[in-house]
Amino acid sequence: MFRKTVRSATGTLGWLLRGGLAGAMRRARGLYERREYDQAIAGWDDVIRRMPLLADAYASRAAAWSAKGQHDRAIIDCNQALHLDKYHAAAYNNRAQAWCGKDEIDRALADYELAIRLAPAVALYYANRAVAWLRKGQHDRAVEDCNQALRLDPKNATAYNNRGQAWSDKGEHEKALADTDMAIRLRPRDALCHSNRAVVWLNKGEPEQAIADYEESLRLNPEYGIGCNNRGFYWMKAGQYTRAAADYEKAISLDPKHPNAYKNLAWLQATCTDSQYRNGPSAVANATRAMELTEWRADEWLEILAAAHAEAGDFVQAVTWQSKAAERAADGPAAQSRARLDAYRSGRAWREEHTGS
């Protein structure tokens, strides 16, 4: 055993002296940047096997786990990195991103705060925190963080992309378009940037420009589940239900842990005016799965679960969930919410018609 330990230590030392660590980390990061996440994880696995006390390797592997939607594994890796080095800013940042993936936004904000406190000159941490502010509906704070990121790094595409989303949510479409244009100029092959600009085009009332960006997003990354979901939402709003359903189903197959495609497909199956697309039991299953993936935190999605139960003929459950959605609404139930509740109490399912673009 002693000889085996010495041989292992000697082999690791030789590997280090030959530049093995630097090369292995560089290769794994390159794989991650090319979105080859499984291979990147395998590369960091090898580094960790040789250097089990290297906090950087755990923090880096965590980012790949999050990119694959495996946020719990990302958190475990970040916890290990922080056990080894409690001042590791990137570990806090990467754990924050995992918390965002689990829709635990307050925890994410706490970790981003620690990352920024430890490394206040890293632009990316501000740009990433902007996403958490957006998820909480605090658009001005998101803009402020992106502004700070751009003061530190005027060519930070993530900051332009996220600020564009904030402007779009605030209804400032020209500012949103300028920022998403800049993000694409800086990262022309980034599928997310094209997908986000598509949302801006939609909000500006220019659907042809939107679909062009959605198509480019999926050309750049055909395995981009969020992009499929977003294009499906466009098709649904345009009244092209076959295309919408196909995109939602593909999004689910590509990213089974991303809740939005489940809830969008459930809404189509529950409320479509064309009966061939309605399926009550499937709508209930998909709406329930969406809520499970958010750990039942997405209160506004309870209306989708209610509509699904109504389509399935269970109006008791429909009234129950619609009532809960109304109780939890931040500004009280809207008129449409009350109209749905009245419909379910009368034994009528809800229908939503789209006239097309």
C-alpha cells in the first residue's frame, strides 16, 4: 500500500511538472465553452482524481453540471470548492447560478453578493446577478448591475444581453434592441443572444424579425431546448399549433428538467380553441411536472394547472387551483383570473384563441 501511494504521488508530481494540470484545465474549459459538457465534466473528473484538493476544479465542474440542468450536483461541487477555499468567488457565483436554476432566487442573490464582495472587479458576476433581479421583477436593479458590469468590461456580451432583456420587460424596446444587437455583435454565434433578441422583436410587434432570430438561434445550436420552447411560444401566439406543439415536445426531450416547455404545452393542451390539440389528462400531467420542477414556487403557473383540470373535467380541482392562484397574486386577482374562476364554477373549460401574426 505504501509503495502504491508513493507511485501515485510520484505520478501526480510528474504530471504537474509536465504541465499536466494547466493543460487539463485548459482542455476542460475549452470543451465547456464549446458546450461539450459531458466531455468537460470527464476532463474535470480526471483533474479531481489527480488533485482532489483543487477548489478550482470543483467550481468549474459545477458550471457544467448547471449547464446540463443538474443543479443539485452543481451545488454539491460548489460546496466542496468552498469547503476547500471559503474565499473562492467563482464557487459562490456558480452556486448562485445553480440556485437560479432551481428558482431559489433569494439564495442566488445571497451567493452573488458574496462573489461580488470577494471579487468586486469581475464584471461577469454583476451581469449574472442581473438575471436574478429579473426573475424577481426588479428590472431597475438588473439594469444597474449590467451598467456596472459594462463599466468594468465594456465588451461584456452577457451584460448587454441581460440589460436588453430588462429594457424589454420595462417596455423600452428601442433600448432593448440596441443592447441585444450589441450582444450579438460581440457574440454572433451565441444562440441565447439571438433567442433573446427574438423576444424583443416580438414585444416590438415585428414577428417576422422574431422568427428569423429564433431560426438562427436553433441553427447555431440545434440542441438548444430553451430556444425550441421560445420558438414554440411564438408559433402558439401565431395560431400555428402543430408547430408549437412540436417545438414544445422537442424542448422537453432536449431539456427534460426545464419547466417552461411543460407549462406552455399544458396551456396549449388545456385551452386551445382547436379540439384536436386539447388533451386534458396530458395537460394535467405536464402542468404538474412544470410545478414539480419549480418545487411549486411558480404561483402564477397555478392557473395553468387549473385550466388543465378543467379540460380534464375535474372542475373541483380547477376551482381549487384557480382560487389558490388568485390568493397568491401579488396585486390581487386580475379580471381575467376572476373570469376563469367563474367559468370553472359554471362547469366550463377555458379557451384562448390566437388570431395569428
